Amino acid sequence: ESDVKASQFAIKAAKALYFPQLNTTFEIGRTYFSNQHANDKYHYQAQAALTFPIFQGFAIKNTVRQAQARLEKAQANLRQNQLNVLQQVSNQREDVILAKEALEYATAFLASANEDYRVNLAKYRAGTGTITELLNAQTSVSDARAKLVLAKRDWFVSLANLAYALGTLASPELEGKMHEKNNSSSSCCS
């Protein structure tokens, strides 16, 4: 955005070259001789010059065109940056939705694995199930717990990434600088 504003001011400066320019100078000086019979004299000089740009080989016109081209480029860069941010936020939002669904599935899978383990344990105690079935059910519970932990991690990471993309969560370096700035500004007025 600052590049766009700078380019707009550059166009104004280039267009100002079409207008006459007034340049002035003023000088004051003193002549001093070490001889006591010489007169010390002050002298003054003032100059004013008015310059009219009649024809400069289209240099002013080309300067204005270059400034306009830089403005268009800065506007295109700004638009591209805005689209990149929008794309990043959209991607992070989609990641949050997918992570939430994965967390729901992992929770349901753990509940199902616990129920399967409970049934296989009851069958084993009743003598109708085998130790292999019980161990498989225990393995399923362990796998389901691990998947739930990973799903929770992915959920929190996706939330943090979305917050960062939205600008509500700053990088640690920026947080430190902001904290230092706030402390220094608050201590000066105490």
C-alpha cells in the first residue's frame, strides 16, 4: 500500500515539471583587510530565476508515463498480495474444517474401540472368546488413542495457523518487539 501511495506522489511530482519554476538565492559577505586604512565592506547579492519548460524533448511526458507505469505495477502487486492473503486464509480455514472432522472421527473410533474391547473382555471372561481377539481389541484401543492424540494436535495446529493467517496471532519475534515497544512507551509517561 505504501508503494501505491509513493507512486501516486511520484506522478504528482512528475506533472509538476510542466509548470514554471522559481529559484532564488541570497548571499551576504564581508571583506576584511588587516590594514587599518582599508574599509571593511559588506556586499549583498540576490538572484531570482524563473524557468519555463517550453520543450525538453518529451522528457517530462516520459517521466509522467514512467510514474504511471510504476503506479500500475504497485497496484498490481498490492492486489496480488491481497489475493495471496485471501488464499492463505481460505486454505487455513479449510484445514480447520478437515481437522475438526478428523477429530470427530477419531473420537468416534476410540468409543467404538473401547466398546469392542469391553465386549471381547466379557467374551474372554465367559470363555467364548480367545486371547487373540482380546489382544486385537486392546491394540485397537491403543491405536484409537494414538489417532485421537494426533487428531487433537492437528486440530490445535490448524487453529493456530488460521489465527496466524488472520493476523490475530503474531510471530514470536513480532510479539517481542511489540512488547518492548509497549513497555518503553508506557515507562516514559510514568
